[in-house]
Amino acid sequence: MVRQESEASVGKNEMVNVGAQNYVVAHRVVAILASNTAPIRRVIREGKDSGKLLDVSQHRELRSVVVLDDGHMVASFLPTTTVVRRFGDPTATLEESDPDE
């Protein structure tokens, strides 16, 4: 019975648009951070060096970083407020377009 429940929950992974039609699995997110402080910029640089940073900013200014439970990070050009709003209702924002797209 436990196996059926876990299989059902795997099939219901909610995806959240983190910018430019790139998605993360909602339940894997640990934190959403603003990228405008020196410590976060250092973490971003270390993530680039270690191969743990997924940059979906499309060469735009990084405004937020989504930290996943496995240590990977997703850097986005969207402000943290927009990303957090999208996590509030993931299905409503799947087709939402981003500025400048």
C-alpha cells in the first residue's frame, strides 16, 4: 500500500516556471534567494565553478537563485517576488510568459 502512494505522488510532481519556460519540481526547492548580496554572489560563483549552477537567465542580470535539495542551484533573471508568486500557484503560471520574451 505504501508503494502505491509513493508512485501516485511521483506522478503528481508540480513544475514551476522559473523563467524563460524553464521549470523546477516544486517539492525539491529548499530556498529562493535574492542575488543582490555579496554572500549570495559568492555562492553563485562557487556553484559555477563546481558545476552545480544551472543558469537560465539567458544572459540577463541574475535576480534570484532557486536552491534545490540536492545542492544544485537555478539562477534566474526573474525577481524573487515573481518566483515566490509562481510557487504559490504553480499550475496557473505554467504558460505565463516572462518579460522580454
